[in-house]
Amino acid sequence: MAKKSASNSTLRIINRRAHHDYHFVEKLEVGIVLSGSEVKSVRNGQVSIGQGYARVETNGLYLYDVDIALYPHAGPNQHNPKRRRKLLAHKHQIAHLADCTTSKGITLIPVAMYFVRGHAKLEVAVASGKRSYDKRQVIKKRETDREMRRAMTRKVI
């Protein structure tokens, strides 16, 4: 039997900007409905989830502004790169997300996209935006931690 390649199973597209711009309240793994050429593009890593967001509507949970590049070998059966995509979750999870996002300043953002046993999954976070002074405090704390680690590793002569 042939072994699976490790490169396909470890592909994970991460929204690094989200960690900088938002405080995460909670995270949820949901499925995503993709067409054939979209799956091929995602497997190639041709996805941009940095500007994306999710919204709860009357008939389900949808993902907006995620750009999945065109797959060059699909021929005339191409997909629309910026179309809205349906997210798959249980009804009680969707209701909980709808309750969470009713308050002002709370939004649903995609944090990561990956494959689990051949199915595309998206990690969605309920998040609130950080203020600029929050961002400065995080940067300052990171720099002081780095300086302390450097001081601890220096040899005493």
C-alpha cells in the first residue's frame, strides 16, 4: 500500500493578521462547502483568508471575502474566486454564534483553513477588535520577554 504524503496532511493556512487585530472570545471548527476546482486551489495553498469574515443569516452560516485563486487546469469549469461560501455547523452552534454576534463590536473571523480526513475545515473565531493601545501593550510585553530571555542565556564571566 502506498503511504500518504505528509505535505498534504499538514497544509494549514493561517490568518496571522487576525491574532494581531482581534481578541478571541471562542473558536469553532466548521466545515466549508467547496467546488472541485476550489478544493484543488486550497490544496495548493492558493487561499487568502486575511480579509474574510463570516455572517449568520436566516438560512445558515456564510463566509465572505475569502479569495480562493482560480485553478489553472480546471478549463472552462472555473469558480468565482470571491463568492460567498456556505459553512457547515450544527443548528445549535449556529444559534449560539448568532447570539454572540448580536452585541456591538463582536464579529466572526476565519482563523485557519485546513483538511481533516479529506474534508476542508475552517476555524472560525468569535472576536472583538483590539484598540491601538492594546496592540502597543502586546508588542511591549513581547519585547520585554525577549530581552529577559536574552539576559538569562548570557554567560557570566
